Amino acid sequence: MIRKNPAIDVIKDILELTINAYPANNFVKSLLFQYQERGGLGKKQLQDLHAKASKVAGMPTGKLATLEAVILKKPTRYKSPMPVVIPAVENDEISGLYITEILSKYPQHRMVLFLKSKYDNKELFTTAEKAEIERFHKLLIKKNG
């Protein structure tokens, strides 16, 4: 963060005043440690610091107002919504019936085996694949049946 006057550090002043008011509070100590190590705090951490510092008697209101301004400048991060669950696709039962009939007579038919694997994985058939199944069924079952 680029500061106009690096000698003035409002957040560090607020952290030190809050630690002086609450010397046994580990939360404020951890915020000070993170601020010194990382050079800054997140928006939620600053909001929690503001809530804690506003309870301190003798805290300068100007420093609290500056902390509020820093909080308002920080971006708010939102979690993305849960993805919508799409119901499983219903398989075309006629195609499934045709596939089983063809495979009962010709179990090594490669194209039909491929289409059966697609059918078992609940993938949608294209119109060309549906036409292929019907064509194979006409040629192999109805003709020979």
C-alpha cells in the first residue's frame, strides 16, 4: 500500500492503542503480528479491529474515521454461488433396445459397441448417431429377423 506520508501509520497506532487497552487479548496481538509481517490486513480483519478499537476508551475518533475510510477502500470479496445441479439426461429407451438387440446377434459390432458405451455413460446421442442405430437395426435385425 502506498502511503502519502510513511511516517504516519494509523492502523499501527490503532493496533498499539488497542493492545495497551487489552494486553491479554491474543486476537489483537495476532493482528499486529500479521500487520508487521505482511504489511497489511484484509478487509474482514480491519472490520474486526475497528469493532474492537471502537470499544477502547480514549481512542481518537480521527484515527477510527481513517480506519473506516481504509476499510471502505478495500474491495469486498464474494463467494461464487453454488453451481446448479443439472439432472441426469434420460437415455432414449428405443435406442437402448435397438443396441441390445443388435449386440445380442452381433456382439463384436464395433460401432454399436461404441454407441453402447455412450449410452451406458448417459451421453446424448447426436441425430446422426440415432440414425445410425436405426439403420443398423433395420439392416441387421429386421432384414434377418
